[in-house]
Amino acid sequence: MKVYWSDLLNRDIVDVETGRRLGSAAEVDFVLDAETGQIISLLLPARSGFWGLTRPRPPLEIPWSAIERIGPQVILVRVPKHTPY
């Protein structure tokens, strides 16, 4: 099955364990293997705190192997339980 990046742009990235929305596919960067061109991981950018009420969050790197399913509306991923994102 072929999946085009333009088809993924409007999908949310959701942690399958918690149901928490981690971000949008439109905001990720790919980490690629320079020799093979394969995708190693997705990189979600750092987030600043919400009006100083919440703590800022560091960037989150999601290994390609952690992607559980690419569905019609969401991309389901499995991240470690204590990830501060």
C-alpha cells in the first residue's frame, strides 16, 4: 500500500496507550538514514508552556517501529509511559 505524505498532513498523532493527542502529522520532521533513505523516526517539535500555566515540553522523537497503525484520521503510536510530551 502506498501512502503519500500529502494524505497524512491532516491526521493527528495519538498515543495508543493514553489516547492523548501528541500533535499533527503536518508539524513532524522525518529523521532519515542518510545511506538508505529509510525513515528512522518522526520528530515532533518542542512545545512552549500554555501562557506560563503549563511546563514546556521537549521535542519528541517517535521511532518508526513505534507506529502502530496509520488510519484514515489518526496515526496511532506507542510512546514510553513517562514521556513528558
